[in-house]
Amino acid sequence: KAKLGYKVSDLSVAKAYQQIKQDATTGYYSVLQARNLVKVAQESVDMLAAHLKNVQAQYEVGTVAKSDVLRSEVELANAQQNLIKAQNTYELAVSSLNNVMGLSLDTELAIKEDLKYEKYSQSLKDSIGYAMVHRPEVIQADANIDAAQKDIQVAKSGYRPSLTFQGAQDWNKDKFPGDDNSNWSLSLIASWTAFDSGVTDAKVKQADAATEKAKQQAKQTRDSVQLEVRQNYLSMQEAEKRIDTSQVAVEKAEEDFKIAQVRYSAGVGTNIDVIDAQVALTQAKTNYIQAMYDYNTSLWTSSFTGSYIFL
């Protein structure tokens, strides 16, 4: 039973180690997401600033109304506010990652990678099957059942005789110097409690109940792990589909924004058309980044919860 207890404790260490690894990975992807959102916010500010210059130039020659200038200035100010928020979110993400890694919170990180799409080849069935074999909490639950069954054996020992084996040696000298006297004695004592007022029966029943409880807890653990893997796997598939649709949306939004700019410069489009197109473009890029982040974190979590990162 002590060996099983050691195994359970060792698995707790492994689970804590892998949880830290997951936290670090999620924090890393959060930094990548925040950095990309800062880039999108900066592009939005740059585009609106350029558009404001165009509006002001046309206003000076009398081709557009003052309201266009005011509306463009408001949109630029709003975009600048969003940029400030995005920059703050990025700083917080970096600090959180530093905290997970045990670094100083103000440590500057030089991250070279970016969010990328890599298809996950494992099926849901394979991921669940691997989890049932390799997840520490599942193995822990099985070990707890074995330990509880050992308690049944210990409790049943009350029905059996108790054997005690003893050995002793004594040594003495009558004189100094003198003859040495050395004696050995061995004894084997057997005892058997014929009646213990039902104490042993109660201990056995208690151990049986603890074993049944351990089995139920193991079932709950397996069900929870399967549900967790399933949720992460389906979230990953959802994000994968969103990557395709949001990527197309970005391409269409970029084209729409260019057309709106040309139409406005030619005097056949409105300022609202340009602003709406720019907002739609920013939203499409944000959706794409979010989809990439969700996919990567779900991919990691799916492989993590399904196979503990295939270590």
C-alpha cells in the first residue's frame, strides 16, 4: 500500500509539472495573440490617419462637408483608444507569461514565432484512448482502487492468527578478566482472537465501502477526462473552420476598403462607406487572429489533455 501511495504522489508531481507546461504554452499564445492585435490596431490608426488627411485636403478645396472631417477625427480618436488598450493587453500578457516562467514581471521577451496553422492528425477516439492510458489522474484513480483493496486485505487479517518471532542474545562476565558467558534465545508466538465483538467485520465493511468509493471516483475521473478531451477537440475543429472563413473575410474586407477609398476620392462614395469598410476590415482581421489563437490553444489542450503532449 505504501508503494501505491508513493506512486500516487509521484503522479501528482507529474500532473503539476504538466499543468505548468500548459499554463506556459497558453500564456505564450496569449502573447502572440496580443501582439497581433496591437499590429491590427496600429494598422487601423494608420489607415484612419491617412484617410483623415485625404478628407481634410478635400474639405480645404470645398468638395466635402465639415461633418466628414469631424467624423473622421472621431473615428481616428476611437482607433487610438483601441490601440492603447491593445498595447496594455500585450504588456499584461507578457507579465503573465513571465510570472508563469518564474521571470521578473518586467522582463522583455523576444518572441520570434507567430500564430500558425498545423493540422491535428489524431482522431477524437484516438485522443480519448490515449488519455485513458496516460493521464496522471486516471492512473492515480486506478492506484487508489488498488490501495483501497489492500486495505481490505489488512482488515481481513483480523480473522487470521498473529505470529510474532523474537530472538535475543545476552552476554555477561563474572570477573574481569574472566570467562565470557553468551546465551541465545528464540521464540515463536502465535495468537488468535476468537471473538473481537465484531471489530474485524466492521473494519472489513469499512474497507469494502472505501473500495467502492474509490471505484466511483475513478469512474468520475474517467468521465471528466473524456469530456474534457471531447470539448477541447470539438473546440479545435470549430476554430479550424473559423480560420478558413475569417481568412476569406479578411481578403474581401481589404478589397472592399480599397474600393471605398477610391470611390470617396472620386467623389462618388461617402465618408461613411470608407469608415464602415475600415471597421469591417479591422473586425475581420481580429476574427482571424482570434480563430488562430483558439485553434492553437485548443490544439495544444486537445493533445495535452488527450495525450499529455505526446511526451
